[in-house]
Amino acid sequence: MPKPTLLMIRPLVQALEFVQALNESTGKTPNTLYSPVIQTQAIIAKPPEKVQFLLFSSVNGVKFFATQTENRKIPALCVGDMTAKAAKDAGFSAQSAGGTASDLLKLVKSVADPANGPLTYVCGALVAHDLDGHLAKIGFSTNRCTVYEQTSTPLTKQAFSALKAPTVVPVSSPNMAQVFAEQTTGMELSNVILVFISENACAPLSHKKATQILATAPTRNAMIYAVSQFL
């Protein structure tokens, strides 16, 4: 029986990195199809000068922010390990919340103080969590610094064809899930295994008849393990 195709729908650079990490971690070399449903591009922003912390909720936020400022003096609080690694690689002092936006909120509460100055939330034009809104409710002054925008791109004909046969699709964000759900309207995806990084990412696709798997943690390693079980 042929093994399922791995369909990568995240931006190409990150998709290639994931598949390479999958191979290095498991030794598996699945038949892989790349069809990003989201593209990212920079938005010129005005980086902050004097804030208490930078808040990063994605690797993309780090990547686009780092190209717009040479200031590396402001420490960063990051949603997860991959985002923290990206921040450190870019020259920032960074701490990882180790998981979700809720974990990042907890980290901010534990290390930041409203009396010590404002925070800057570095993000894309579309955000899944109103992080700055939650922080405002507990007394923090938080500014958004929007450094990239996300635009949807259509699935390829090859991707649509693959979705009619056994296919594994990692879904790594709520926005990606929403775009994928819209592009597969009318398709039951009964031959598909969807592997989600978080419960929030599950929601837009919960009505599909696909097999739905939630990674044990919102990390790359947990996603690799979950995906590898079906390849």
C-alpha cells in the first residue's frame, strides 16, 4: 500500500525547513508536495526606540522586524522555542514562553511590569490573538508594530489532486487553517489526515471529515512526531 503524500501548505521557506527537520529527526523522506496557501511580504514599520520588551508571536515577525532596525538592546519575549531561536539568531536577547499565545501572556505577566514602560507587540497584519488587548486589561501599555502582511495563494492543481488520495497536511496556524478551509470548500477531505499545532488551528477545519490529529504540544518537534506517525 503506497504511503500518503505530505502536502505542505505553509510558506515555502518554512515548509522546506520543516521537511528537512522531519528527515533529520526521523530518517523519513516522504513524497512531498509544496503548495503554500499563504505568502508573506514586508510592511515598512516604525520600530520602537524605548520600550520594556518586544513581544514576538511568530518567526515571521522576528524576520521582518530584524531587517528594519539595527537596535538589539530591547529584550524579546517569544511565543515558542522556534521564535525565540529566530530572535536570538537575529541578535536579540530572547525568552521563550514555550507554547501558545496564552503562554506568552503568562510570561509577560511574570517578567514585565506596567510601571517600567510600554511593550511592543510585533506581528503581521492578521493576528489570531488580541494579545495587546488582553495586556491592556491588566494595565500594560502595548503598541502594535505591524511588519508583514499575509496574502492567500490558491492551491495548485497537483495539491487538489493529492487531496483526493491519502495525504497528510500539517496545519501550523489558525489563519492558515482558515485559508485552507476556504479553498477546500465542498471537499470532505475524507482521505486526508490533518495535523494541527493547536486547538485554535483546529477550529476552522473541524467540520471536515478528515482524520484530525492534535500535536501534543505547540512546537515543531511535536508536529514532526505527529506527522511522522502517518508517513
